Amino acid sequence: MTAAVLFALLFGCMFMGMPIAIALGFSSVVTILFMSDDSIASMGLKFMENLTEHYTLLAIPFFILSSAFLSTGGVAARLIRFATAGVGHIRGGLAMASVLACMLFAAVSGSSPATVAAIGSIVIVGMVKSGYPEDFAAGVISNAGTLGILIPPSIVMLVYASATEVSAARMFMAGLVPGILMGLILMVAIYIYARIKGLPAQERVSVKEFFLSAFSASGGIILILIILGSIYGGIASPTEAAAVSTVYAFLVAVIGYRDMGPLKGVPWRYEEEGIGFAFVRNIYQMIVCVPKSFFAPDVRKVVLDGAKVSFMLLFIIANAMLFAHVLTSERIPHLITETIIGFGLPAWGFLIVMNLLLLAAGNFMEPSAILLIMAPILFPIAMEYGIDPIHLGIIMVVNMEIGMITPPVGLNLFVTAGITGRSLMWVVKACLPWLSLLLLFLILVTYVPQISLFFPELIDSWRGYK
């Protein structure tokens, strides 16, 4: 009865248009007030604990801020240039380069909508000008952008790690191979489509241009190495790596690329002044620039925007954890586990039911809220079936990927619609052919656990050997 009231209140509030965070908190408070022996005072304490006791959650605002610095600057354009130099000469190469750029940007942003916005705003127009159908370009970017939450670092993975208390570092390790595999699947599909439809190829760039583009994109690529290298090498936790990435992204945007701050638009080299004088002047500018940057309007705007996004997401997470607290205190996951185990479903049958449930939820809710609500319910059931918690996490993240491009609340759809100026239904139709690839990939990840577990086990064996 308590579970029925709790979920009826939640979905009733959502269907009335109440924001998901408020709906989660309201349904939890009402249930505790009228259906439980727990006290309202404990709810207030739990709400504050949710924002302070989960160390892993501290990584979220850091990753959001570092992503904001790089998204506002020209990192996306430089990554696209590098990707195009690498694979643009292949038939359909510009679309393949777009997927590769999404994969690279996903590794510095941790956000799917941010990846679509940063890469799509540049490459969709470029693909159309190069002779690609607009719906093809929109579909490719909407789907490739979902890699933003699968390729580490991923904010959604951090949320799952907090909800289930599994290792966030191992989740990041587990997401690397599936993310690369999904990117390769999209590229192969693009190549086949390009051969059939006769899509154009770019001219092969010179070796000099390739290395120039690699050097230009090195600011973003080095950040990938800093984050993933420090986590995989056991040097830093995800939270520590996120904090370092924020400082690095700030310095790259303000001093390295000079896309914002006091040095915005100021060139690095002053040929007419002589190399020695130019070097000294550049060093002086860098030293003076950093303290001034904190007061630059564009830098302050980026920080404020990042803070707004962080607060919104953390508020949703805090209320969702409050909801999960009610579930746990009322032993609802335990009762659901006993019921499902009592049905005698095999493990593969449970995985089918779980995927269908998550796919349905992805149509109506934000990924972080889904994970925080469903993980406490599904996690103990999966443990009873002997499913690895890291494998379970990757399955849930892939489901959240699909939710990003399914109406009515698929965030990637709205971002792509804003970029193209087309209607939401037009974007949905453009994404449908590619959605089938994601569904096939979900089946593959669900029933081949080693896709997710190979790399974490490899790192564990390497650390043991060392």
C-alpha cells in the first residue's frame, strides 16, 4: 500500500506538470507524513546529508564547469578540425568525423546535450553545405551526442555510483570500451550508407595540416588524458580529477586558446617585434591575465551558467535520494525483489523486463532522476541474479542514452531542433533509423557482459601485477 501511494503521488504530480525535483520531494514527504513511522525531522536531515555525505557527487559541478569553459570556447571547432583531418577523406567522412568529434568532446564534457550543442551547431550546417541530407546530419549528431553519457567521464555514471555505492572509477573504466564500440558502429553504418547513396568525401589533407590540427586540438585531448589517465592509473579519484580538469579547462580557455577573458582575440605571436620580445610579452600577459580573468564578464557568465546547471541537477539528485530513502526505509525494494524472484524469471528474462521498464521511463523522465529512483529497486534484484553491479550500471546508462533521443522529453531532440530550426517531429523522424542501432547495441551490451567488464578487469590485473 505504501509503495502504491508513493508512486501514485509521484506520477500524479508529474502528469500535472510539477517539476520532477518537486514531485520527488513532495511525494516522499507526504508518504512519510501519513504512511510511515519515520519523522519529518529526519527528512530534513536526510535532505542535507544527500548533498554533503556523497563525496562522488562533488565531481558533478566540477565536470559541468570544465565542460562550460570548453563548450564556450573553440574546443569543439578544433576537435572537429582534427577529426576531419583524420577521417574526412573517406566517403561519408565528414559525418564520420562528426561522430569522432562527439566521442572526443564526450570525453571532456560528460554531458549528452552539451555534446550535441557544441558539435552539432558547427557540423550540421557544414554537412548540409557539403551535400549531405539535412535529416541525415541531424540524425547522426543526435545519436552520436548520446555518447556524452557513455564515454567517461559521465555525470550519469557518477549519479549511478552515488545511488548504488559502487566505484565511480570502475564505472568510468567500464564505459570506455562500450563507448568506443558504439562510435565505431555508427561510423560503419555511415560508411555503408555513404557508399549506397554516393555521399561525398573530403579532400585528403596534407601531413602538415594533420599535425597542425592535432596540435590545435591538443588542449582538449590533453584534458582527456589528464582525467582518464589519472583515474585509470589510480593517481586520483574521479572527484579529484574533476577538480583538476576545471582548473585546466579555465587555463586552456583563457590563456591557451584565448577564447574568453582579457586576452580574448589577442594573438600569441608578434612577428614584427622579434621572437625574444614576443616571448617575454606573452609570459607577462599570461601572468597578468589570470587574476583579471576572474572579473571578465564572459568568464563570470560561464561560471554563473555552470552554477545554475549544477544547482538544478543537484537539487534533482537530493530529492531523488530523499525518494530513495523512503523506498529503503519502507523496505519497498526488498518486497519487490522477493516478488520478482518468486515469479521464477531467469536472469535473461529479468534483463528484458528491466530494459523495457527503463526504456519506458526514459520517455518521460530525466536520466539522473530515473537512475536514483530505479537503481535502489533494480540493484538488489540484479544482485540476487548474480549480475555484476558494474555491468548493470552500463546497461542502465545505455538505456538512458536511448531516452535522450525518444520523445516527449528526449533532451537531444530539443537541442537538435533548436540548432536546425526544425520541428520536434522532424527531428524524431531523422533519428528513427539510427535509434535501431542503439537498440541493437543495448541488446549486445546486455547479454555480452565482457564488453563492459573487460577493461576494468584488465586494469585490475595490471594493478595487481604492478
